Amino acid sequence: MNCIKTLIVIAQVCLICILTAVYLSDRPYYEHFLKDPSKEPTSCEDFKFGCCEIYPTCHFEGGDRENLHVDSSEMNFKVAVKYNEQGTNCPRIKHIVEVFNSLDFKTPYELLVYNSGCLEKNSLYKCCSIDYMCDERYHYDYIIGPSPLHEGDYQTIYNEFYNGTEVLVLNKQEPSVNFECPKIDEIVNVYQREMIKRNEKSIILPIIITINYIILGITLCIVFNCIHCSKIQKNEHVQIQQSSV
């Protein structure tokens, strides 16, 4: 019986150690990209390559038909930091909008129904679209790998092949409700809140660890109490035997 109790205690200690190790090892994903790992980050300046950026709008200036000029927007460091100088891991606007669209729909079928509803000629659902090509072309053609395409009349190429390529923004409200198309900043803010929520540590694991500590404490009390009682009974038995001799 004592062996079983000992094994139970050992098993509980091992479980607590494993759960604690998992919890402590669950460090923020961006820790490896800090300039100073010992410092708690407060801004994008604390990271080796800075935060990810998106490029919502772009234009060609004056007679410069070679260079695409963009307006950039920096993302929250808790959501997306660059893993390298080019930011090859950074989410693009198209992906951000797709995540935004999926948040209120439980299945791909629901997404398809609303998507089709937006495309109908006399649709009850008013939907919007975001031009994402500016973001992608600047990122791929100018940052990741400068393309020979823009060593000349890139404006003509952009206008003919890329300009006006849009991703659908789905309407999440009832048809009777007045629906205003969300701006890209609003979509990005929703996306970032969702990503921060997903990256937060779960409170469930600390609760499980605490419960196991309580159970371990109760078990140890029972075990030590049983050992103490056993010693008392043994001593009483020895005294009885000695007195009877």
C-alpha cells in the first residue's frame, strides 16, 4: 500500500514539473528577434528588423514611371515582427482581409454563401472590396527581390496587369442594416486584436498546475498522516508485547 501511495506522489510531482516546464517555455514568439532579449519590448525599435509593414496605397509621382511610391503602415509588434530584413514572413493585405472575413463565419460554406451573395446582380448584401495589389507588388518587386520589371516604364506594366486587383470584404450585418464599407485601417485593427488574443497565454494551464499542487498537498498530508499513524500503532504494539513478557 505504501508503495502505491509513493508512486502516486511521484506521478503527481512529475506531472506538475512537466506542466510548469510547458508553461515557462511558452515564451512570446518574438523573443528571438529582440535586439536585447533581456529587455521587455515597448516598440518596434526594440527589434532587429523592426515590425511588419503593409502598403495600402501607392502612386507614381510626376514623371517618375519607374518607382512605385507607397504609403506604409506599421503593425503592432505583438502581432507581426520581421524575421529578416525583407520581412518575408509578414502578412499581406489579402491575407489580413481573408482572416477578417472568416472571423464571424463558422464554416467555409457560410463564407461561400455570403461571397456568392455579394456577387449577385441584385444582391441583398452590400459588400466591399480592397485593392491589395499595391501591397503585394511593392513588397515583392521592390523589397524582397528588386525586379527588372521596374527598371523602365513600370507604371505601364502596373496599370495594365496589376491595378484594380481587389479582394472581397464580406458584409457581416443583416441586409436591413445600413452597411458602411470598413476602411483598411479598421480591418487591420480587427485582425491585430484577433492575433493578439490568439497569442496570449491561456489561463487554463496555470489553473491546472494550481489544482495539481493542491492535490499533491492533500496527498502528502494523507501519506504523512498514514505513516505517522502506522508508527504510533507499531510502537503501541511493541509496548504491548514488551509488557506481556
